[in-house]
Amino acid sequence: MRSLLFLILFIPGFLLAQGTDHQLAEHYFSEGDFDKAITYYQKLYEENDSKFYFDRYLICLEQTDNLKEAERLLKKASSSSSEPQEYTIRLARFYEEHDQASKANKIYEDLIDNMRANARDIIALYNSFKAQGKNELAFRVLENGRKLLKNTYPLNFQFADYYGAMGDTEKMIQEYLDLLDYHASYKTHLQRILSNQIDFSKEDSKEYELLKEALIERTQKHPSELVYAEMLTWLFIQRQNFAAALIQVKALDKRTGSNGYMIYDFGEICIENKDYSTARRAFQAVIDLGESTDFFVRAQNALLNVSFLEITTLRNFSSEDLRDVTGAYKRTIQRFGVNARTFPLVMELAHIEAFYAGEGDSALVRMTDLVDLNGLTDVQRAEAKMQLADIHVLHGDVWEASLLYMQVDKAFKYEPIGHEAKFKNARIFYYDGEFDFAQSQLDVLKQSTSKLIANDAIKLSLLITENYGLDSNYIAMHWFSQGDLLIEQHKYEDAFVLFDSIFQEYPYHSLGDEVLLKKAYAMQLQGRWNEAINYLEELLKYYSDDILADDALFQLGDIYENRLMDGEKAMEYYRRILFDYKGSLYTDEVRKRFQKLRGEKAIRNDEG
């Protein structure tokens, strides 16, 4: 009991004393009074040999010229510490700092000569020498370490790090690629490292050329080692050189017996990067493998989808092109039937028929049958209803469309497709001049989890708020909404008559910029890109300070990037958004596009 009482009384006093010593030591140290601080740190270190107290005590010894004691402290730590190598190196640095280079060099030589076959210690020693800028010693550590470790740990990362720091890119690349000889599982990790080491967008990239040559050489030298061909494919994709990558992918697919899987997957990558020509060749290569392959049907569908994307995105086609494409769709659908599996093809065909080929009646019949088809999922049926409603709008049956939109809205009230249906239904009332009701629906959608729908709702809501109110405003606004509907129905001339009437009757109306933006949209729907550009430029000329200026800039950038394939020009418009319209909703998207285009520009210059 007396012992317990003693502990209770003693321990708080001991801790208080230790705490006071620490506070005094820190106070004197921070004041630069090392003569007073040293006494406390010596005591604290003897009681608790932590690294913190060691460092503080050593600094005090050196600052007060107690060099013999500092040397003794370092020697003791290097012989008794759990991390002797660290303290031995610190002892050598101490000698260097106090004009005893011969003693320091002797320690460094002993450390290298007496290394153990322990990868952790070898790497730690290498890092220590590297941190001090002792590159020659660091390299000797690696050379000796590789001999000691033999094949148990390759040290390739460290050798590559050393060669990279020395500017010897060729040897750096060889070290990295040798890792693949050690184990092919390093591939993904290696790709990540090389992406950080090599700027693939850099003009005149020596690193890219060296890596390409090294991979080609190894692919030829080791044809059975698939990992090198996979790395070469990856490299070409980084440089957006999809045509060259396709050659490698086809060879890989054959050697691995993938039966078209790798080629099909690569075709999808090409679509994501809008290289429709190479995507088409990839899917055709899968089809050419024959009907027995697992990806035959999927490749046929994907090949049709490429045509769909070219028509709906580039809008550069002739009547003959449309006949060929719709004919290919119809033959494929006839062959495999109308079912859940061919659902995407039927949707795409109906879209082309209705909105591009002037075959709206056929599209209506096709979509009506698809909505009633057995075996569809609820989501597929909703998607079909949405497209059928869109076609009804095209044909002027807006209230039939409204009924379908409401059905989807009710069935998927909390899902993105339901929000899209609610938005499109709100537009029906907007087209009809029921602006108050449309506004009430749009207010709900402003909180949509779908950012795209929320932004669309905000834009339409602002359009109504800013231009609807007085009698003259109502008339002009109603003309504008009717013109908007006519554009959706592809009755462009009739729409423009209404738009021009607004300018004639209300020359100073606030709808001026909206009219120009809508005319530009009409031209884009027709693939008349230069005329769209003219309207957008006119908007920027007269309404550069208005809310739609960044919309015009974004559309101009998008036209040049994705329709006219002029990345240089696209960057001009994106740059203006980034610098002149910093609060724009497009900022995040524009920044991504700008960085991507800047990289592609550098790649093209490099390859040119």
C-alpha cells in the first residue's frame, strides 16, 4: 500500500519536472541560448533517447563548440542505435562539416564495402547519398547492391531514378523495361511511372522516340513476350496515334487467341477519342474474323454506331450516304430481329430516319412498335418513349409528346431520365406560351442531381424570367418560343421569319442575343458550320457583355474542335472563356478540353 501511495505521489511530480525541463529547453533553444539549453537537452536525452532530443542535443553541442562530445554522441548512436546506418552517415557528414574529409570518406567506403544483402538497407544508403548530391557514391551503392542481391531484388527503379537524374534517358528507359523481364506484372505500374517521367505532349520529345525505339526493338527480339507489344500499343495510344496502335492490337489479338476481344475494345477507345475512321477499321477487322467469334454481332452493331455518330456529330453526309447507312441498319435488324439485343440499333435507325433522312413516318411506326415490344427492361421502354415523344414534337404532335414525357417522369421521378422527361415536358408548355407553368416545372429541376438537366433548366428559366412580363414582352417571347419549336421541327425558314419579326417589331428587345444563339443552333443542326460561326461571332460583337457570351464562345470552340477538327482555333475560344469569363459554368469543361488540345497540338507538331 505504501509503495502504491509513493507511486501516486511521485509520478505526477516526475512528469511535471520532465515537462518543465522540456519547456525550458525549448525556450532557451528558440532564443538561441544554447549554453543553457544544452544542460536540459542532455538530461532529457539521457532519460528518453528519442530522435528529437538527440537532434536538439547534437545541435547544442555543435553550437557551443563541444565537438568532441558531439563526435562521441554520434559514434555511440552509430554503434548502439536500432538504425546504425543513418547515424553512421550523420557521423561522416559531421566530419565533412568540420574539415575532416578523410575520416568521412573512410566511413563512406566502409559503408559501401560492408553492405549486407538487404534491399531495404541498400536503398536507404542510396537515398542518403543521393540526397547529399553524392551521385558517384550513390551509383556505387547500386552496382554493389545488384551484385549482392542477385535476382532477389532488381533495383531497377533505383537505377532508373539515378539515370533519370543524370539525364541519361536511354539507360533510364532500359532499366524500366528490364523490369518487364523480371516480371510482366510491373506493366501497369510502369505505365504510370512513364506517364509521369515522359511528357507525351512535348514537342520534339526525345524521350518518346527512345521509348518507342526500345519497345519496337524488344517486340522484334522477343516476339513471344506479349508485354512489349502491349506496352507499344499503350504508347501509341498516349500519342493519339490510333492507326499505328491498331496494327499492334491486331497482332496481339491473334497471338493471344483473343478472337477479336482486344480489337473490339480498342475500337471503343477510338470512338471515345473521335477517331471514327480507325474505329471503323477495328470493328471491321473483328467482323472479318467470322461469325463464330463471340464479338461478331457486337462488332456489327458497333460499326453501325460509328456511322450513327458520324452523321449526328459531324453531319457531313449525302443522300446516298444516308441510304447506305439506313440500308445497313435495316439488313442487320432484319437478320437478328427486333428484340432487347438489337434495341440500340432500332433506336439509332429511327433517329436517323426522323431527324436526318426525312423518313419521319417510318420512324414513328418503328418507335411505336418498339415501345410495345415484349422483353424490354423498364429503362429501355422509357428510352423508347422519350425518343417517340421527340419524334412527335418533330411532327407537331406536341401534346402526344407531352403525354409520353409525363409517363416517363412519373415512372422515374427520382432518376436522370425522369428529370430529362420533366424538362422536355416543361418545354412543351414553353413552346405553347404557357410560361408560368413552364417556369414552375423548371424551378423543380434546378435542383436535379443531373448537372446537365439542371443547367438546361436554369438557362430556360432565365430566358423566361428576363424576357417575359409586359404585353410587348409576351408577344415577342411567344414568337421566340414558337420559333424555337419550329427549329426542333426542322422548319428553319419559318423559324427565321418569326425571329426576324422580333427584330423588326421590337428592335431593342432583350431577346437579340437569344435570337442569334438560336439561329446558330439551327445552322449547327444542318451541319452548316460556317454560317453558325457567323451568327455566334455576331453575338460576341454586339453582346460581349451579356450572359450568353460564354455560351457563344463555348459553341465556337466546340464547332472547331469536334466538327471542323481545328484544335488550334478551338483553343483560341476556350482560352477566352478561361481568361475573360472566369465565372462561367463552362470553366471546368473548357479547362479539360484546352489541356487535351494543347497536348494533341504538341504531338502533331512532334510527328510532323
